[in-house]
Amino acid sequence: DVEADSKPRGHLIVVEGLDRSGKTTQCEMLCEDIQGREKKVKYIKFPDRTTATGQMINSYLQGKAEQNDQAIHLLFSANRWEAVQGMLDELQSGTTIVIDRYSFSGAVYSAAKENQNLSLEWAWNPEIGLPQPDLVLFLDISSEDAVKRGGYGEERYEKEEMQIKVRTLFKHLFSKLDHLNVRNIDAGQPLQSVADQIWQVYLKLEESGPAYGNPPS
Ligand code: DGP
Ligand code: NA
Ligand code: NA
């Protein structure tokens, strides 16, 4: 009906970056600031380790289970696809969604594996059709700086050689997806300065006006 169609939806915002780039902290700060403007906001993190697919992914990341490269790749993708209807419902109800990792991590981490089993093109395919973000914030940090931060190296992909490849592939993928609104954020800066950069970009998105209908797929 016309009334429902004319109601603005929430924005879909994705935060991407290397391990230890500060994504989760920045997502939390952004959500708080959006809430401070009397807006509904929801934080979503992929992989969502609470679902059945997420539990398999969690065992794999912690080195407790092995998986064929293609199979684990498709599990990560399924973990996003199973969340789509819930995301669209939230957006339609006017809630802005801040996503901590999405399809971009999905493609680049698989393609960065040392055995080079999966091409970036192959890895991107199962992501096609997922709701496209209105804004992607790429928290860019050198792998050297990321490694210096605490808690590094606990999970499967947290090795410097891997992160160097991940960073190169992120930049390559974003350069190819030029229809997307991708903003590079210097994540090597102190926490509050990173948050300020993100907030300025968010305000521009808000100024560009509300969005209607479902995001493009
Ligand atoms: P996090 O919980 O954000 O630390 O993510 C866990 C790890 O999994 C991290 O090293 C990034 C990686 N990752 C996230 N999403 C995907 C994906 O879709 N595919 C692959 N291969 N790795 C992913
Ligand atoms: Na991690
Ligand atoms: Na994978």
C-alpha cells in the first residue's frame, strides 16, 4: 500500500577491516551516537556464531574442526543469507542496521588463503543478491599496526602474511565495486579520532536524505 511504501526505511551500514582494526568498538560507538539522535539502530555481526551454521564456523575458526575450503566458504555465506529476511524487516520498520563484517570479508578472507584454492571471483559469487549497503566504512590499518594490538593470533586467520593479503584484496575488491559507497577510514589513529571520522561520514549519509523500499540486491 502507498502509505507503507512512503515510509522511509533505515540505512544499511557495513563496517569492514582487518582483524584488530577496531571494528567492533567503532560499531558500538556509532550505534550509541545514532541512538543519541533518537533513531532506532541495530548492531549485527557476521559471522553470527549463535546459529547452527555459526557454530560450525566458530569451531573452524578456533581450529577445533577442519573444513573443505569451498564448504566453509559457503557456510559463511549461508550464515549471511539466513539473516536476510530479519534484516529487511528491521530496515522496513525504520531501523538503521550497523553490520560488523559482511560479504566483503566473505570474499577476501577465502581468496587470501595460502593455498590460493579460491579465486576472488568464485568467492564473490554466493554473495551476489544480498542486500547492498548504503555505506561501507573500510577501517584501514597496516598489518604491522594490527599485529601490535592485543589479543592477536588466537584464531585461524590472525597471521600477518594472511592479513597482508586480506588488506590488498579488500582494496582490489572495493576498486572493482565502484557502484558502492565505500569510505576509507584511517583506523591507525586513536580511537576517538577514528570515531570522529566515521561520524562525519555518517552525517553525510543522513544529509543525503532517507531511503525507501528495499536496498538493491
Ligand atoms: P570476527 O569474529 O569479526 O573476528 O571474524 C572472525 C574471522 O573470520 C576473521 O578472521 C574474519 C573471518 N571472516 C569473517 N567473515 C568471513 C567469511 O565470510 N569468510 C571467511 N573465509 N572468513 C571470514
Ligand atoms: Na578476529
Ligand atoms: Na573460507
